Amino acid sequence: MMELTPRIIEELIENKQYARLRSILNEENAVDISNIFSDISEELLPIAFRLLSKELAAEIFVEMESEQQQVLIKSFSDTELKNVINELYDDDMVDIIEEMPANVVKRILANANSQTRASINELLKYASDSAGGIMTTEYVRLQPTMTVEQAFERIRRVGVDKETIYNCYVTDEEKKLLGVVSVKDMLLSDYDRPVEQIMETNVIYANTTEDKESVANKIKNYGFLALPVVDLESRLVGIVTYDDAIDVISSESGEDMQIMAAITPSDAPYLKRSAISIYKSRIPWLLLLMISATFTGLIISSFESALAASVALTAFIPMLMDTGGNSGSQSSVTIIRGLSLGEIGFGDIFRVIWKEIRVSVLCAVTLAAAGFVKIVLVDMMLIKTSSLTLDKDSFLVAAVVCITLAVTVIVAKFIGCTLPIIARKIGFDPAVMASPFITTIVDAISLLLYFLFAWTIIPGL
Amino acid sequence: MMELTPRIIEELIENKQYARLRSILNEENAVDISNIFSDISEELLPIAFRLLSKELAAEIFVEMESEQQQVLIKSFSDTELKNVINELYDDDMVDIIEEMPANVVKRILANANSQTRASINELLKYASDSAGGIMTTEYVRLQPTMTVEQAFERIRRVGVDKETIYNCYVTDEEKKLLGVVSVKDMLLSDYDRPVEQIMETNVIYANTTEDKESVANKIKNYGFLALPVVDLESRLVGIVTYDDAIDVISSESGEDMQIMAAITPSDAPYLKRSAISIYKSRIPWLLLLMISATFTGLIISSFESALAASVALTAFIPMLMDTGGNSGSQSSVTIIRGLSLGEIGFGDIFRVIWKEIRVSVLCAVTLAAAGFVKIVLVDMMLIKTSSLTLDKDSFLVAAVVCITLAVTVIVAKFIGCTLPIIARKIGFDPAVMASPFITTIVDAISLLLYFLFAWTIIPGL
């Protein structure tokens, strides 16, 4: 089979070979087509899109970038728009609407049927990072007294529009959640048993306001296909499916990584983003961190006389700063990861601090000892240009460096483990408290300690 | 309902209230019990475990940490071990075996039935980070001429032992993959249609040797419940299910984060790890990075005379190093993320470099301009202790700092975007090329540039 490329599609359109293109497109997978469509010119895109079958068109539409969705919606007639809207799952529709300008949203809602409009409006009530914001209202609901046979009849009748049919939810008349039953359990059971006899009654669920990361962790940890979402009165209002959980886990860890590297997070693929957009997501943080480095400059200026008296001290500044920064970010990244997996909570803060203190003392002693040996062997004996030799003054400098190193590592790990937990507690994203900010704080502290110890230990400074 | 805790279980065992504990345990979810069991003392664990039903015991066993699994296996009679082994899915069994010492593996294989032993030996052939290494051989296979009704009969007969029944795979007599059909499609179709009429024939699959990250990305991007795995002769040999994909995505991003923060990655929950084990995963990198900072110290020592002549130069070293490091890690983290999502490949290296050059020039100009304004306003005019005043020499220092800043940012971003791509190409994990290593390299380069520019621009240095 020939590999389909954007160029081939454009050529077929330009040569008006619509029938051929239609048969090629309707053979392909929706995700693959949406990737190819993302590189087609804006004028030809609506033409290609019109060649798709109704179901495929909706599947592809939902996978496309927001800008392209807008181009298409503008080119759609009202009938075409209706077709797409009514084929889409309601949670996907809500995700699309959240990215659209107000006039487009108005047109979408005007063309949705009353049931779709109602469920869109319902879902738009919830914060987009909550269980309510990512759930779908399209699930299969069963009555407890139905037999398996009746349940399958119901699935055959209503299943085509549901996001998953494999987990069905059993409720009473007030929609209170009684249990969950899987198609597997039903297929493997006698067809005349009532579902209440085979359903799982110890149901794990989420509340509508629960954070989406916590919902995704539940789906991951329990290995569920879908998690039911209930409101304050324990009524079933929707479900979150495993594919949403995968998206949340993947994009949250991507966001964390970007924030940790001092980048405003973006989900857009790197190669599709403009240089200006990438610049905008990076420059504010670089500026902020550059300005905050004023403090380290200030500290060094204040100790000018000490540095002039012993230039050897200057040579160790980068090593002290880097080791402090690395020690701190080791702790902060570990704790941020634990927080986002739900393994660590605010209640664990003292256990975390106690563990980090033990780890940091071990690291501090090892590094100080290794540092001392390295200074004596390399800087004093090996490197002839170094201002350090095997005399008492040089040993005092080595002592100052190693004591500062040890104390900095302990302080850095303490800051690195506490700041993220405190940030989460007061409602900030813990990832902000990662490497660059920890480094800036630890830089200033390590320099202050350095000059303090130098003053105390080296006579005549 | 009372919240179940490790303490309650231990008390019930000590008071010999086995019947009560049995009924409590068999009400709970396997994942929850395995979490609680992880805090029970080693002597009482086997007693608690024996109270579980056969199915629940297997489900819980697979969720437990490797050390606890060993404790249990040691306490098992051969019959108990047989029960657990034969209830487990073969891919889970292989994961467990890979963590066990040889004598335990021998005992497990001796107690497995011949079919289980054959599929374990088959799966052990594949690298644990390949599609073959994470797949299961327990899937439902159908013949193309079967009707939907016959397919459901087959599922009811063989489905209980399969990891998923919701995607069924249609093969010819040689096990060549012909198509995939979902239970949903079958439930919604006429029961007397042959599956070959409703199956999807354009099947997306993985090869046995394909990297597990690539397999997980396929499942994520296509939203699949499971992905079929075929051998070199296109014969179906297994499937990878969505829950394995979630685990891969979550643990790969966790690994990347840890490697980026200079930590040897571990999947074990933070609070369950000993201080010594955490220390061991951190100290080698801290030592390595500390030793490599020798170069920065060397560079500073070589320019001692310049620093002695103009102490103001020293004050800007931390700012230059931090900004360079931050710029570089912004690029490297972005590229590492793109590589692991499969958005960027080696073939894109020149597009990436061209984009990063444009971004870095924009950042460099902005930072240099802002840095110059900041030095004039803050260091020259505001801070009285600073050695910089509004004279020509101070402006020359400011010029040196800002030119170095600009060039460093461009160099840092170039290194930050190319190293991870090259690392991937030559078979290393790109994450290793993140922050700490980039920082160490960029530190040395920025210092060299700094002194070079100072020498050229400031007369009499």
C-alpha cells in the first residue's frame, strides 16, 4: 500500500480526483489522517474533509488542532456542522468548545440538538481540571433487576452512542449508584441472572470536584477501564474513561517537566510551534531568574575584600553552587513526583524531612570527604597554575570549601523537600518549586555560608 | 464501613478472629488490600494471605512489592504456589519472575502447569523493554468465517482466562493476523454475520522487538484498548493492553524526570525506600558532577589576574552560569520530551536546530538588553557598595557581561537541543543529557567566553 502524504492529498484535490481520494481516505485510521491533515493547506482542507464518511469525519475532527477546527467550522454549512456535533462524544465537544472564540461557540450550540446542548451546558459547569470537567455523560445505565439478556438488549439499543459499553453502571430510580458490572462478567454468566447478582457493589468512584490527576491515578492504580463520577448526593452524573486518564497522566507529567525546567507549559507538538510562541513560553522565566541572581552578585560584592585577599576562594564558587543546586533539585524532583502520584501528602512532611536529613547527612559527609581528597590531590599537587599549594593557608581554604559543601548539601535537601510540599498545601503547583528556583535560593545561601566560614576559619581575611 | 488498617488486620490475627478477617478482606478491592498488606509484619502476612479467596489472592499477589512476594512464596506450600501461579496472567508472572532470585524462579516454573510454563519461557525470550517483553499471550483468537454468535460462544468458553476479551483478533490457520473486531461492534451487529464482515482489516500493530515506549505511544495516540504484537512472519504472538501502556507512560516519565535531576531512577514509592537506598541513587551523580566542576575552577584559576584587577567581574559569574544553565535545560527538556513522545526523530535535527537558533537569538537579545538596563540602574546607580559606578570602566564591564550573556544563551540552547538527539541516535537515554550535564558543560563554556570577552574589551586587563 502506498504511504499517504499531505502532498498526495493536495495533488489529488488539484487534479479533481475526488472519488479516488475518497476511497483512499476511508481506508485509513482517523488518527493517521488527522496527522496528515495537519499539514494540508487551509484552502484544500475543507474539500478533503467533505470526502470523509460521517463517522470518520467526526473522529478526525476531534483529533485536530484547535486552529484547524476553527477553519473547518467556518467552512461548514449548518447541516455539516450538525452532523459533526451530533457524532461527537459530549466530553470531546466540551474540550473543543473551551478553545473556541465566543461567536463560534454560539454557532455550535445553536446547531446542537437539545439533548447534546443540555449535556454540553451541564459539563461546562465544572472546572476543566476536575473530574466533572473531563467526564462524559454518555455511559450505559442499567436497572438492578434487569437480567443479563435484558442488559445486552439495552446495550444493543443505546450502545452505539456510548463512549464505553464495557462497564455498565447500575443505579436506582434516583440515579444513586448501586454497582458496576462489566460486559465480560455478563458474557461469562448465565443470561437469565439479574445484574444485581453479578455486579460489584464495592464501587470505587470520584466526586465531580475531584482533581483530574487524582482521578487518573485511581484509574491507573486500580487498572479500571472507566471510573464513575458522582455528585454530592451520590447520584451518578458521568464516567471518566481510561483514554482520558492516559491523556491526563501524559500531559501532567509533560507539564511538570516543563515547569521544572522553567518553561510555561504547552501541549502543542514542538515542531508545530512557532519560534515566537516558544520564545514567549521561555523568556519570562529566564528574565525572572536572571534578575533574582542580583542577590548572588550582591553577596559577592559585599565580600570583595575577602575574595581579593584569597583569589583561590573564587575558583570554588561554581562547584559549590552547582553541587548545592543539584542536591536540592534531586530532593525537589523526587518529592514533586511523589506528590503528583499521590504517594506523599502534607501529613507526611515530617517523615519526608527526617528521611531527607538522613540522606543529606550521608551525601554531605561523602561529598566533603571526596572534595577534600580531590582538592589536595588535584588542586594542590597536580595543577601547577593553581594558587593552592601544600601549605597551611591552602588547607584552611580546603577546610572552608568542604565545610560549606557539607552544610550547603544539607540545607539544599531540606529546602528541596519542604518547598514543594508547602507549595501544594497553599494551592500552588509544586513543580514551580523545582530546579531553577531551588537553585537560585540555594546559590545565595551557599555563598553566604561560604564567606561566613571563610571569615571564621581563615585568619586575617 | 470501618476503614481497614494494617493495625486492625494484625489485631484480628493476634486474637485469632480469622473468620471475621476473612469476610472483611473478601469485601475489599485487591489494590487497596495490597497497599495495606505492604505495612503488615512479615510473620503475620502469610496468615492474612491464606484467608483470601483464590482469585483475590492472585490479584493481590501481583500488586505487591517484590520483597513481600518472596516472603509469601517461601511460606507457600506447593499447592498454594500452584494456585497463585495458575490464576495469574502470563505477562504479570514474567514481571514477577524477572525480580526473583534463581532458586525461587526454579520453584515457580516447577509448579506451573505445562501450558503456563511454555508461555512464560516464550515471553522470557524478549527484552523486558520491548513489545514482546510486556505483551500477554492470553487474548481471544477468532476465525474469519465464525458468526458473531459463534464468536460469543467462543468468548464464553475461553474468555475467563483472557486479559481482555473486548478486542478479539481474527487470524488464518497460520496465525497470520487478518483483522480485529471489538465486542462492541459484535454486540451492535446481527448475530448471524461472519466476523470477517465486521472486522477492521487495516490493523495497527507492533513488532515483538519494538520499544515499549513506542508501543505505549501507539495505544495512547490511537486510543486503543489493546495493540496486537506480531513476529517477523506477521504471525500474531500476543497483545499489549491499555493498563500496561499507562504503566509504561507513567514510569517512563518518572524515570525521565529522575534522570534529568541526576538521580538513578527507581519505581519504588519514596516513603517505602530506605535512606541508604535513596542515598545510593543520588550520590554517584553528585560526585561525578562535583568532580567535573574542576574544569570551571581551573578556568577561574587561569584568569586569576583578570579577576584580581577587576573584582566586579566576579560578581556576575553566578548570574552568567545560572542563566546559561537555565537556557540550556529549557531546550534539552523540551527536546527530550518530544523524543519520548515520538514527535521528534533524528531526521528532524536540522529543523530543531534552526528553530532553537531563532528562539535563542530572541532570548539572547532580550536578556542582554534587560541585563544591561539592570546593571546600569541597579548595580551602578542603586547599590552603593557595588564597585561599579557611572564611569567608562564600569560600562565596559557591563558590555562584557551582556555580550557573554547573549553568546552563552545561544550556545547553551544549541547544545541543549543537539545533545539529546545525538544521545538517542547513538543508543543512550536522552534524559541523561538534561539539566545537570548541560549545566556543567555550559558553565565551562560561559566562563571561557566571559574571560575571552573581558580580555578583548577591557583595556589593561
